[in-house]
Amino acid sequence: MKGLYTVLMLVVSNVFMTFAWYGQLKLIDVAPSSKDWPLALVILMSWGVALLEYSFMIPANRMGSAINGGPFSLIQLKVIQEAVSLIVFSVIVITVFKTETFRWNHIVSFLFIVAAVYFAFKK
């Protein structure tokens, strides 16, 4: 069960991470005047969102780590994190930003990431 909770918390964390990093680009569509905001203000807003990211990421890593009795090694946690990150990023870019077209080469690259997860868990 710890493994499932870890992955779910990583998904939530990555939603916040994606918006912390790229949300300011969408903000320009919603509030065009934000394009003229000082960069320091945009950075502070992103940090606020990133705080929410960390509020899920840190507990997920603590719960999921074998060091704390979880089911995953540190390498496995990192590989899971990267796979989740790319999946969440892709879903948000396609559904929220609608600026990208999902192509065959994206599918191939994701299959390689899934293969990386497989090999990270192989004994």
C-alpha cells in the first residue's frame, strides 16, 4: 500500500511542479498584463506553487524509501519520479496548454522511459 500512496503523491507533486515551472506561461493567456510583471514576482508566485509540490514530494519519498521501511530503493524512486514527471507534463501540455501535438516519436520516447522503469526494478 505504501508503494501506491507513494506513486499517487508523486503524481500530485508533479502536477504542482508542472504548474510551478510552466504555469506562468499559461498565466499570460488568462491575465495578459502578467507579461509585464517583474520577473521577481513571477518567481515568488512559482515558489509558492513549488511549496505545494514539496509538500507532497518529500512525504512521498520518505514513505516510499526503503530507508524508512518503504518498498523502493532510492534509484527506483528516482526512476518512478522521472516517469511520472514526463507523463504528468505531457497530459498537462496536451490538455491545458494545447500547444503541442502528440507524435509517434513521443510514444517511442515514453516506451523507453517505461523500459527504464522496468530495468530499474529488475533484480
